[in-house]
Amino acid sequence: MQYWIILACAIVLEVCGTIAMKFSEGFTRIVPSVLMFVLYGASFTALAFALKKIDVSVAYAIWSGLGTAIIFTIGIFFFKESVSVLKVVSLLLIITGVVGLKLSGASH
């Protein structure tokens, strides 16, 4: 169970790193730029620890898939990005794939 918590932390750190990337404005703002590297480094470190007990195919799919879904939602609600049926359907396909991998019964 603790490895799933570590994976959840890796996802939160990745999402925060992506938000910092947005605020870095193409690396023109120093604090968000440095923060992005720190957060991504921490995210990859947590992901590496999670991989001790979770299959890489499952962990990476969950890390990237949930991170994508969360950033998609943040982009719409906080950054006023456009939303379309195709974007929503595409996101649902990603989530379906992640759930399918988890339900496949793969364990480390």
C-alpha cells in the first residue's frame, strides 16, 4: 500500500512541476523554472521508489495518465483552455487504458 501512496505523491509532484513549467513562461521566469526542475526531480525520484513494488507498465501508465487528466482539468478551469468533445473522449480513452492496465492483474 505504501508504494501506491508514493506513486500518488509522484503524480502530485509531476502536476505541480507542470504548473511551474506553465508559470516559467518558457524559462524566462527564474523561480518557476527552478521549481519545475526540483518538482520533476522529486517526482521521478518518488516514481523510482514506487517501481520497487509496482510494475513499470502499470506505474508509468498511472503516473502519466492521471497526471494528464489532472493537468487537463486544471488547464480548463484555471487557465481557461478550450475544451472539445474530441479532447474529452481522448482523455477518457487514456483513463480507460490506465484502468485496463491496473485491472490486468499485473503485480511486481
